[in-house]
Amino acid sequence: MNAAHSANFGTMGIRDRSPADAVARVAMLARLLDSAFFIPGLNRRVGLDSVIGLFPGIGDAVSAALASYIIWEAHRLGLPRWKIARMIGNLVVDTTIGAIPVAGDLFDVFFKSNQRNLRIIHEHLGMPKRGPREIDGTAVRMDERKQ
């Protein structure tokens, strides 16, 4: 059983995964970093990026490292260099201003670089901004819905 188990994992490489799997991973990470928690008084969503950024220096570095995974996946999905450059720019702005004590933490609440980068990936792949919706128990894509 152990040999069969290791044989399965040996054949599963990162390149074997579909683009839809990569986009799902990126979407989950972007949501976790930018909008995982709801703050009732502000009526805003914040993510781990804002929370981790409260720790000076290390928090911003960890946040930038996690966010760079999204850019790496975008590169693997074949986005052109100019879109990758835009994504890196979003990350640099978020990390640079986010490193400023207090003001940077407030900036992180409003400037959601990971959601912006996810939107760049979706636009490149021609995907809707949101997933399928259900109407009368049937999943319907956003472009197929009756308006």
C-alpha cells in the first residue's frame, strides 16, 4: 500500500494541475489575505494582510511572500509580462506603504492588492468576476443570466 501511495504522489506534479485549479488556489489566497474577516462597525472586510501587517517589519515581509505566490501562479498561467509587471507594482505599493506604522495598516484595509491581482488574472483568462450563480436550483454563469 505504501508503494502504491508513493507512486500516485510521484506522478502528481505541479504542472499536472489545470488552470482552473490554479485560479481556485489564487482566489482562495486572495480572499484570505484581503477579505477574510468582516468588521461590523466599519462595514468593511479585512484579511490576514491587514492583521499580519500589524507586526512591524516581519508582518509585511510575510504578507509580501504570500502575495508573491499569486504572481508566480499568474506567470505559470501564461500572463504577459506587462500584466505581471502590473501585479508586481500592486504588490510593491501595498508592501511599501503597508510598512509605514499605523497609516500603512489603514492603507491595507482599503488597498486590496491581491484582489486587484486576481482581477487581472480573471480578465486575462476571460473569466467572470464571480463564480456561477444559482437560479431556481440551476447553476448559471454570470453572462448567461437574464438581466
